[in-house]
Amino acid sequence: MIEFYNVSVSIGQKEILRDISFRLFKGEFAYIMGPSGAGKSTILRLIYMDLFPEQGMVIVGNYSSAKIRAHEIPYLRRELGVIFQDFKLLRDRNVYENVAFALRATGVKNSEIKRKVVRVLSEVNIAHRRNNLPDDLSGGEQQRVAIARAIVNDPFIILADEPTGNLDMHTSKEIMEILERINRQGTAILMATHDQSLIEQYPHRIIKIDQGEIVKE
Amino acid sequence: MNLGFSIKEGLKGLKRARMATAITITSVTVALMMIGLFIIVSVNIDHWVGEKRKNIEIEAFFEPVLNNSTAKKLVNKIRQMDGVERVDYISKEAAALRFKKEFGRDVVEVLGTNPLPPSCVIHLKSTHRNALAIANLSHKIKKLDGITDVVYAQGFLQLIDRYVTIIYLIIGGLGLLLLIVAIILIHNSIRLIIYARREIIEIMELVGAKKSFIRRPFLVEGIFYGIMGGILANAFIFALIQIVRRWLYSGVIEAPEIYGLILGLGVFIGFVSSQISLNKHLNKLI
């Protein structure tokens, strides 16, 4: 489903990833683990094709980094869900609008938007806050909204870039429980983290990278 | 794709940056108003010059010995010439009557004979009412056998041609400059808006919005600036014309097409400048 073949990436003079190869299968949950600057976020960017390898190839579903055209990238991204440490919510729109925005931006009909948004807000247990602005929410609630937005298009994979990085342990566990539930429903999860204790509590496959190389799998 | 969503997003953007919106609309209004006024001035100058040119005619004098039938043959020759609209023949007798009418004395009584030559007044087609065409035509007429002299307001024509060209060039140059200024103003506003909204752009990208969809709200904003600038400029131009007509000069020509032109120009510069800005700045982000 996701395949990295001998991928190398440099930004400027700095080599970020060196000869990385791995596969992620359908419905799998895996961590990319490593210290800050190891190249975790770069791997996620390569998957949603915000970045392209200098050498090697990345395959995501039916798309290949070597062949994809610029106008196809939005269609690839509609099959993925992405969440970040800083949530990336629109501060001037309420919870409902933040999630609905993802559908509107991809041309989904209004009648479908309401049904889908209500469903995902309930799934992540934030429906009761649907009219609140992000600034009225706790960090955990904001991340739940971000997850709702990521799953509203029914992606086959969620890419999570340090999703618990800004949260306390209790809230981090809540978020992990939600991600576990989503994974059990068949959506693959690839999560970048350096939180060893969280990995121990929710054990899954670990791809450990350091200084741009896979050091352990 | 939902156009309504793009329009709504575009208008939301305007509301969010009220001050920038107000400044841009004001600047575009001023630029369009100046362009509109330049066009009004040009139209009025053109009308005035046209009126003056209408009165320009060539007068050709025949040899005094020429009898009426030979003179009329010459008149017919002149009628066939390119650029001639109408030729009025003035016989010796008619010339004497004209003399009496103008000076109150009978030329035959004063001199004992009528020395006035037969002549003709040549009216020109509108395409030939310029210095060069008239000079060419006069030259041709002068070469005809039986013509002694050809007279027209050569100095006046040259003056009009020279200065009108200069005025049009100045007006056209200033108009173009203002057009560029208006485009730069909207371009800058859109650039700032793109920068202020890089977060929403990033989110749109992440959720899989197409490039064209991301661009559309910004285009809506640019066009809105142009439309608002056009409407306000039109209102000012209309008011100014009414004031000038009432207090300064009632003969001002309004040229109603100007209002459509200014509005169209507003839409055009709004579209073009936001396109330039999007191509230059949005492509760095997406």
C-alpha cells in the first residue's frame, strides 16, 4: 500500500534521508520513531507528496512519486488523512466548520457534508462542542477535531506527525485510543513520534530512524 | 466545484482584512476615476476638434477669364477627387453678390467692372479633414489648368494636428500609468492576503483541494476590488460631470459608454492583478 524504495532526500546541502526502504501494509499501525531532526516528518511529507525523493521512489496506493503529475496530487491527498502536533485548525471557524471545510474544499455536496461531519464528530466524541471555536477547546479536544477532519474523507491511511507532542499523558492516551479505534476499523496509521512510553503502552511495528537512516525495524 | 463556496470564502477574506480592503478599493477608485476623467476629457477634445474640422474647407479660385461652363467642368473634375464630399460653385456674379453682402458696396459700381474670379468651395469627407490630406488635395487642385489659387486654413490645421496628438499621447500615457498603478495595488493586496492566509492555504492543500479551487477565492477578491473601484469611480465621475455642467460648462459630453468601460476595466485589472499575484506568490506556497 505504501512502499519506499531506496529513497534519499536532501534539502540544500543537508542530507535528510539516506537510502530508506520499507513497506506499510493495508490496515497496519506503525510508528516512525527517532529523535528530533531524524527525518520522521520528511517521510510523512514524501507520502503526501509535499516533497519528492532525489533518488528512489515512493508508492502510495496507485500513485508513484516518479510518475505522479501535479494535478493528481490533490486526488492522492483525498485518500490520506494528516494530523499534526499543532492541530492546524482554522481559528476563526467553529468545530463543525473546520471539519466541513475539508469536504467543501474537495467539492462534496452540502447534503452529504452535514451527514458526514456529524458522523465523524460523534466518532471522536466532540459533537457536543460543534459550535465552539478552536480557542475555546483544550489541546486534546482540538486534536480530536483535527482527527475528525482527517477521517471525514474516509482515507485508507492516517499520517500522524507527533499528534501527542503538545498534550499531557492523560490526553495523549485519549488520542491514542481514538487512533487505535480508527485502526481497528481498517484504516492504516503511520505515526511519527519520539515518545517511548506511549509506544510501550500501545505496541505496534516500529520503524526507527536516526540521522536519515533506518537503524532498526 | 462549488463556486458559491469560493465566492463566500473570497468575501469572508475581504471582511477579515477590512482596512486593507478599504485602502485598496480607495486607491483603485482613484486610479479608475482618473482614467475615466481622462477619457471624458479626450472625448470632449475629440468632439471640439471634430466640430472645428467640420468647418474646414478649401477654396479654389479660377482664372477670371474662365466662362461659367468651363468653370463648371473644372468643378466636376474636383468633385471626382478622393476625399471630396461636396463642391459649391461660386460664379463671378455670385462672388459679386457675396462682396456686396459682406462690404455693402457693389463692386461693379466701384470699379466699373467685376474683377472677382469664379471660385468653388470644397467640403471634405471626415477622413480627409487633417493637415496632410488637405495639403495633398490642395496640391492636386492647384495643378489643374484654369486654377489660379487654392486657399485653406493651413496654419490652424497644423496647430490642431500637432497639439491634439501631443494631448492624446499625454492622456494615453497617464492613463496607462494609472492602469499599471491600479494593477500593482491590487497585486500587492492579494500578496498580503495570501501571506496572511498561508495557514488556510496549507490546510486546503492537505485535504486535497485542487490548485484552481485554492486560487478562486483570491480571484474573487481581486475582481471584487475592481468592481467596487469601478462602481465608486463611476459615481464620482457622474457627480463631477453634473457639477461641471451645472456650474462651469454646460456643453460637456458625458459619453455614457464610459461607465461600462470603467466597470469592465475594474474587473479586468482585478482579474489580471490577482492572477499575477497568485502566479507569483501562491505557487511558492503550493
